[in-house]
Amino acid sequence: MADARHNKSYLLDPRFQLKWTGYLVVVVVFVMAGLGFVIARTAGHASDTASLAVKQAEKAYEESKSNNILTRRTMQLAGGDNPALQMVMDESLNEVDAQSEKNLADVRSRQADIAAGRRNLQNLLIGAGVALVVLLALMGILITHRIVGPVHKMKRLLRRVSTGRLVIEDRLRKGDELEDLFDTFLQMTYSLRAMQIARLATLDTTLRRAEATETPDDVLDGMRALRAQLVLGLEPRRSTTNPPPST
Amino acid sequence: MIEIVAAAIDQLCVAFERGGYNPTPIIDLGVLVVIADGVVDDKERAVLRDVFQTLLETKLTPEVVDHLVTASVQVVEAAGAESRARLIAEILRDCDAVEPGILVALAVAYASDGFSKEERVVIERIADFAEVPRGRLEELIARVRARADGDPMSIRTLLSTGAHRPVRVGKS
């Protein structure tokens, strides 16, 4: 039941996993904030330059208009008896006006494009930042799970060994980290088990000889008690429905 | 009391077996409780002997019991009572056997001269590590106290006998 519960959760050790995932996310957020600041400032400069260009274009347009009005009046005063020249001048001045308006409209359009681009860049940065943080958090939990999983399992198996249980059938999941550590642990249990089996065999032989001779009961009981302790780690406990021998 | 203690030990053994553990934490649990006041008296030694015999399914001489108690006490001293209590609590949690474990500890505590303040501290510590709410612990204490009836020896007898235990299905 406990295994099933643990296998379903990716947060086996929330304190450890969230701490390291948090560190990862904080570092990335700081880096992103720094880069975002530089990008925002660069975009701000571009926007300011565009605003300045619009102002200059407006100023140039106003000056052009004033010059054209002045030129027209001069022409009226100087060449009022020459309608052909006046017409040519009017056409030319109208073209200059149209060109100035077009230039101003172009600059305003570029400014609007730059402002829209800046907004899009900000939205993209914020969206990408949020997505990256979420992705990093999930990746952090998954990656730490690959480490915490084996540690969690090792901890449980070490607790089992601490109770004297030397038969370990659990293995790591495919892709888990710390395989070397787990293998070393398994080798340790094999060695301990081999020693325990050898001790048990020695004791069994001695016990059989003792039972065949006139060995006092209390000595035999002591040897059997020792055997009961040794055998605990090597084989499952028998049913507890059998009461212990009465004293 | 019979049904409480016998069922608790039985549940513990089944739970430990299912969880892949040996039942030795019950020994440590009992020792932690009896050494709470710093002295292991004859009644407590007798209770532990009953528990050990039940778990090891063999007859134990008082000397062997003393060896086991001494070994367990040395482990507790080396590891620290708190660390040992945490380990036992983690094993009980891992086996989903926290309440049976606490019931056995309470039974051992009541089996000598009642439930002392020191024993309460030890059991509360184990319960805390096992994340048992204090309210639930008090319910378990009241449950065992109600059955103790001021007759500690009857509890000791209950711990030693397997005759009253429910027969487990599927076990030979």
C-alpha cells in the first residue's frame, strides 16, 4: 500500500525537491529579469528615437508649409502678371506639400510600428518568462524526482536492513540515478546475508550435535534462541498463531 | 484488553511482514518504553520477555532477554532515544501500522506500574514522529486504560499468549 502511494507521487520529498526547484527557478528568473531589462531599455531607446524623428518630421513639415505660403505670397507680389509661371510654381509647391505630408505620415507609421513592436516584445517576454518558469518548475520536480526516488527507496531499504532483514528484492526504476550507490548497498546486503547464513549453518550443526548428546536444556534453549534471532533476517517469519513455548 | 493487545501484535507482525520488515522494531519499541524512567524493573523485564518470546517464537531464558534488552539499550544510547523513536515511527508509518504499534507500546507501559509521565513522553514522541494527532493518541490511551483495570499482570499475560489471537487466513 505504501509503495503504491509513493509511486503515484512525484513529490516524494517536497522539502528537498521544492527547495532545489525553487533555487533553479529563482536563478533563471533573475537572469531573465536582467536580460528583460536590457531588452526593454533598448526597445525604449528605439521608441524614443522614433518619437524624436516624428517631432522632427512634424517640425520640418510645418516649416515646409510656412515656406510654401511665403513663396506663394512672394510669387503673387513679384510675378502677378505671369499666370503661367505662377501655375508652375503652385504645382511645384503643392508637390512639395504632398511630399512633406507623405514623409510625415511615413514617419508616424514607423513610430506606430515601433510602439506595436515594443508592446509585442514585452508581451512575448512576459509570456515566455512565465512559460519558462512553469516549464522549469516541472522539469525541476521531474529531475529531482530521479534523484529523490532512489534515495527514498534506499532509505526504506536501509530501515529494513536495520531491522535485520537482509533479503532485498527491490530494484531501482529504469532511468533512476544513483545506480552505483544502490548496487553497493545490494552488495553489502549480499555479504551480510552470506555471513549470516554461514553463522546459521555453524549454529545448526552445533545444535544438532548438542541435541544428540546430553546437553542441558538451558544450553539448548539458548542456542535455539540464538538461532531464532539469526534466522529472522533470512526468511519470512512463521505464523504468529503458534504460541511460543511456555516457560 | 485481550482483543486490543493480541490484535495489535498480530496486526504489527502482519504489517511488518507485508512491508518487508522484521518485527524487531517491536523489541525496540518495548525497550524504549520500559527504559523511559531509566530503570528496567522485574515486571518490565517479564513483559519484554513475553513480547520477545512471542516475536521470536521460541523460549527465552532471562539471561537471553537481558542480552536482548542490553543490546537494544546500547543501540538507543548510541543512536539517541529521539532518533530511535523517529526510526520506529517511520517504520510504523511505512507499514501503515502506527496505531497497532502505539497500542503495543501503551500495553507495555501499563503492564508494569501504570502509565508514568516518562513513558507518556516517549509514546507522545513516537506518535508525533508518526504524525498521529494528539486527540487520536488520547483516544488510544483511554482505550488501553479502560481495559487495564488496574491489573497490569493480566496485560502481561495477554502479551505472552498466542491462544487468544484471531487465526490469520492464508497463513500456515
